Amino acid sequence: MAISQEAFQALPLLKQISLVSLDGLFLTIRRDGPDLVSLFHLPGGFFAEVYYNPIIYEIRTFTSWAFLEPYVTHVDLSELPL
């Protein structure tokens, strides 16, 4: 189900988690200090970073390729349906 980034951000965290889990395309995972961060691409054309330690406590979204810098050595993003 495609959803806009703005509509996604307006949802409560539990609903965001559900949408990322069901509709998101998992791309990779990285460590950020003590946290793990999973990167997903959503059908609405934006990315979601899921932060957890040990449970999910935040989801950040973005559309700018500049925010993908921490991931470029981990995953090939050239074939994403943007």
C-alpha cells in the first residue's frame, strides 16, 4: 500500500512499524553506536530508518539521497523503484 511520507509520519509508531514490516522493502542494517538501524524503502517513494536497542523506539523517514551515505558500501540502491 503506497502512503505518502507525510501521512506515514502522522501515524503512531506502532502503525508505522506495521506498515514498514508489511510493505517496506528491507535494504540493509547498520550499527549506530549502541543502536541498530534497519533501512527500508516504502512504496510511497521514501526511505525509513528503523532504530532499535533492543526494541524499536524510533522511525525516521527521508527522500534525500544524501541521507543514504551511511549505506552506500552495504547495498546497491541503483535498481530501486523511485
